[in-house]
Amino acid sequence: LAARHAALLPGDLNHAFYCNSGSEAVDSALKIALAYQRARGQGTRTRFVGRERGYHGVGFGGISVGGMVNNRKWFGAMLPGVDHLPHTHLPENAFSKGEPEHGGIALADELERIVGLHDASNIAAVIVEPCAGSTGYLPPPKGYLKRLREICDKHGILLIFDEVITGFGRLGTGFAAEKFGVLPDLMTVAKGISNATVPMGGVFVRKHVFDGLMTGPENAIDLFHGYTYSAHPLACAAASAVLDIYRDEALFERSAELSPYWEDGVHSLKGLPNVVDIRNLGLAAGIDLAPKGAVGTRGYEAFVKAFELGLMVRQAGDAIAMSPPLVIEKAQIDEIIDIAAKTIKAVA
Ligand SMILES: Cc1ncc(COP(=O)(O)O)c(C=O)c1O
């Protein structure tokens, strides 16, 4: 399975560590980053940089680098030594189709400010979702990810892409790294890796990360980390079968082909009552509704109404996020847009 994944992944992302969820993948990636830095003699690099409105699962590592207040505020001090980049949702980018125009470089340059505060010699890794998923789907403004990559390269900081949502075809490419032409040092995945048929997650690492860590004799354990169910045969079999289906049914290509139709559909909701922003990239979208009373009230009403009408949306505050299966048909996209429109009118 690892060989098949390596063949599918961009660049030299050619080694895999398997686990059972996205949360485990994120905590594993953070630990691999720390261990790698130490193995190459950079053991002072212990800090992480995450992002506001980021979601990286519910492990202590994931909530520490994540930026969703309700996932954090109950759980004490979490990991020490974490800073957060600003989120990428700017009002001037409202109703952008695909990648927003404004602010990408300035937002990424905030990483320089954090480096200036702590010194690069103390920073192990930056972790971001290429498109933030769980806070209402926030595609990155143009140039943002490339600039993050440049700054990480300049300072010897590892870049981790959390592709739990964007991986395996969501953006019309195998991975967001290909869509944006930016190669991370580590990539976390889950969901699409097994199409959720069997719980599975994974961390893919580039050759230099693998080589940097695997320095001992063949029989020695170099990375003291792993789960009883890492690379469970059932999960690996499911993941392998899913790769067959992605290939045989050309589902990544299908995602790319359907994305413009999806984009037109979701943006046709502009102008309906209380719709204050619509975002899309690949086969996913976020729609912000103006709040009504307490934050989340209208969003929850929309979630319930859509469900009653036959559509499952994800609620994030007053945003609703949608990410249809890659096998969706155009007529079904029409149905989704129709129900979404009825829902939005019903919660006006
Ligand atoms: C970007 C991202 N990272 C991590 C996770 C956590 O994955 P899991 O729920 O499998 O632990 C999620 C889940 O939605 C996610 O969207």
C-alpha cells in the first residue's frame, strides 16, 4: 500500500506511517517533526506554528495547533510552545470563485513575524490545512501556500499539510499539494484514504525526513511511536481497494470535471436572504449566513432544515459547508443546490 501511495503522491513524498484517524495522523506528524529536528542536531526546534480557524483533530497535539476555540478552551494548557498564524478569511474576498485574490502574501508573511519573535532555531514545524475545512471551508488566497513554503525553506522549518479533507481527489487532483504546486515535508491524510469504509489515517513524509530519522542499523527502532492498529491489514486492504476504484472510475478527474459545475451551482445562491459569503474550490463549498441572535442559531436551523429536506450539510457556526461524494452526478448537484436554496429561504 505504501508503494502505491508513494506512486500517487507528488514529489518525493515516498514513505508512509499509517494510523487509524486524522487526529492520530496529526499527532504522529508533529512527533515525527520533533524527532526529525532532533535527529539532525536541531533539538532546540520544539515549537509549532498552527493557524486560527484551523482544525487538526482532537488529540492534544491537534487541538494545540488547531484554532477552534470550543475545541480548545475546555482542555487546559495543551502543548506548550505553539503560535498561530492569522486565519485566511478576509472580508474583501467575499464571494470569490476558487482561490481568493487578496491578502495571500501578507497573511503568509505573518510567519516571519513569529520567526522574529522566537527565532527559527526554536521552531520545528508549521502545520496548516491547504483549505481550512471545519470552520466553513476557507480556500487559501492566491500565493499564500507558496509563500509559506518559501519562508519555511529559508528558516529550516518543516511544512506539514493536513490533507485529511483535501487529500484523495477533493480538489480535482490527488492532493492539494499538486493543485497548488507546493510540496510539504509531511502530509497527513485520513477520510478519503479508505473512503471511510474502515478507520484509517496516515502521515506521508518526504525522503529527507525519512532518511534523516532512519539512521540506525536495520534492526533498530528509530522512531519510538506507533499504534497497535498501525497499518491494520483490514484498513490497508480497504485503502488498496479504494485506490483501485479511484483509478478505475477516474474519480479525481471526475472531481476536476465537475468542479466548475459545482462552482456555478453554489454561487447561484448569492443574493438569497442572509447569504453574506460563498466560497468554493474543488468539490466543496462554504456558505456564510448572517447570524440571527446568538452565533450558530441560524446555522443550526439551516442544518436541521436541510436534513428535513433530504440534504446533509455540515454546520460551522453560521456557515454551512458541503462536500459531495466524488461519484456525484450533475442532476444530484442540481438537487443539492435546490434544497440549499429552499433551506436558506426557510431560515430567513
Ligand atoms: C483537516 C483535518 N484534520 C484532522 C481531522 C481529524 O480527523 P479524525 O476525525 O479522523 O480524527 C479532521 C477531521 O475532520 C480534519 O478535517
